[in-house]
Amino acid sequence: NYIIMKKYIIKALFIGAVLSTGLTSCDRFLDITPTGKVIPQTEEDFRALLTRAYNLYPQHKALANLKTDEVKAGTTNESLQTIFTWSEASPFPGSKDFPYISFYQTIFYSNYIIENTLRYNTSTAEINQILGEAYALRAYTYFELINLYAPVYTGSNGSAKAVPLVTSPQLEGDFPRATLDEVYAQIFSDLDKALTLLNKSQFDEGYNYRFTTVATHALKARVHQYRREWANALAEAETVLAAKSTLVDFNAFTFLPSSYKSVESIMNLDAGVTSETSRFAMVSDEHLALFDRTNDLRFAQYFVASGTNYKTKKFSSSNEFKVSFRVGEIMLIKAEALARLGRETDSKNTLLALAAKRYNSTGLANFTTTINGLSGNAYYAELLNERARETSFEGLRWFDLRRTTQPSIIHVYDGTTYTLSAGDARYTLPFPREARLKNPNL
């Protein structure tokens, strides 16, 4: 999948002389130094820069996964201890920081493309596609940033401080934190602009780390879901499903739904598991307990025994299981929106359409009986359990816990027990120390 990306990255590194990531530039907020003489001008140049932006986009979801109730420590790993134990406020020696700068590197490249592409090119389908992707990628990057480093949006806290909002390729200056309302306004503006420019509904296998019209509607569905704007979330989910609705049938299994080769693939950029987190994390007992191991066909496809524990199968060194949006998750957004809009029967029908492809006949009968016996909050809780099962180890769990119930979670590391309390302030990350040193406004 990502061999194709490398061709463009190599090209970007040549013209990236003008936009290189300057790791030695510690006094600059964005760690990006313009040097050299080559000015990107052609369509190919800007595509290469955009590929660089995608490549710099961090694999933060795999790290966020370590904070969830999906995992327990299978080994010790000092570099992951701080993240696993929610200890960013007083990190352990040798621990890695959660990504922050790399988000702004992606944003910088997106900003440069947005500001400069039409200076050197006339508007063509391909140029518009590149520009549309840059807008969508900038929107997505800001959405991820605020769901790590800003408070959960409640509908009444839009004036809360969020993250710096940078929309031009500037390197120096004052970078104060914008409010949640300001960042969300930029996200929606960028998504709307992207949809006026994008003209590809899908890319060939191997190029599907890129934004398309369908992926952008999927992102809009998720943004509205996180903002609890259920009518809008439903409308966007239905737009996606009108374009792409085929599910992997686990009764005649082919590829995991999260594979970029899957019929469910909409966009594949995010890693829910990396080689480092795969070595460290085992599946928690709580997560395993959600599954009917015999009749839920996902269990055997999602997990593999490792001694007395289980590991997720959703990791491959070939990046096959990078996933950002796919059909099953969009159906779950639709089901959740319908439930929140009081259309419980429609919600259950949506959930059962997904379940029909995930359970054997016994499991489907049992699941149908279970959800038909539930209503109101009890049904909604089971819907979220089904979401946890379906999207297991795809990088969404931390964000789902954060936007819904913020439950207490217990992790044991090297014999010591650590507790994240219900509603804990640590559901929002502090800015990394290095970022705060570079930008006192944080």
C-alpha cells in the first residue's frame, strides 16, 4: 500500500529543500525551516508535497489506544510507560512524548499547498483534487488535535481554549490557543471547501490513504457525531452509505474490514496499532469479555492467542491495517445517530444489518433477542458495546470513551496499579513539555 507513497516522498524530499522539516531548529514553534532554492510549481511537485504531508501525519491513535480499556501490558516498555499510565503531567524518564509537532508539520504543508498551488497552475481536475485533499487533511489534523489536547465539546463550552490555529505557512510569530468554536469553524470551513474541489470518490488500492469525496463525508459524519449533532451526523453517514455500503461477510471471510484491501475501505491513513504498541500490548480481560467467543465470528479473526493472553491481529508490518474510515464504522455512526434522535427501531435495524455479517446464525439470533429486549439508555449502552467490538484496536476507543462516559480504567504496569478515575481531567492530554517551551502561549 505505502510503497506507492514512497515515490512521492522521494520527490518531495528534493523539492522539500524549500520546505524541509528542520529538526535542528529548536527555537521555532513548528520545527520547519525553509532552505534551498527549488520552488514547488508543477502539479507533480504539489502532489509530492501533499504526500509528504500525509507521511508526516502522526500515528497517534496507536498511542491513544494504550490509554484505553482495550489493553493490558504484556511486557514492560519504559518508552510507553507514561502514556500507558496516564502520567504525562509527570512523565517517567525515557518515556516518549505524545505527538504534537508532527500535527503542525502536516498542517504547514497543507497550508503551503492551499496558498501556493494556484499561483503556478490553472484549475484542473487534478489540481482541484490536490487542493481539496489539502483542505480535508488540514481539517482532519485539527480535529485530531482538539480531540487530544482540548476539552470534549459539550455544546456549551465553545469558548474553551483549544489549540493554536495556523492557516498560513508562517514559521514564526505568536501562536495563542484558539477556542473550540474557532477551531471547529475552521474544520467545517475546510471540509466545505474540500467538497467543492474534490472529484475522486475513491482511489485505487495503494493510494487509499488519500482523501476522497466519500472520505470527506465520512469525516463530516464523525465530526458531527463527536459534537452530538445527530441529525447532521445521520445525513452525512447516509451520504457515505449511498456511495459505499458493502460489508465484509465474516461467514465467507476475505480480508479484515480494516484492511486497505477490504471492500469496506474508505480511507486508510491512521494506525490503530504499530510495531511498538503491538509488542507491548495484550488484549485486556474487559475487552475480551465483550465478545461471544463462539458465535461472534470477529473473535477468531480479530485476536490470536499468545500464551494465556490474546493479541490483536490488526497489525501488519506492511501497513495493511491502517484505517481511518470504513463502512462498518459509518453504519455504527448511523445507528448511534438514529438512537439519539429517538428512532430506536431504525437504529436497531441498522445494527442488525451489520451484525448479520459479523455473527453466525446462532450468534445473530442471540444478538437480535438481546437488543430487541433493550430500550433507552440500556440499548444505547449495548450499541456502544457493539461499537467497541466492531472497531476493536482501530484507534477509536480512546476518543469514544472520552466523548461518551469517560469511565474509570485500571492499568497494571510492572506490578504497580494505576487508575484513571471516571471523568478524570487526564482524558484531555497536557501539551508536551517541549511544545510548551517553544510556545509559551500553551
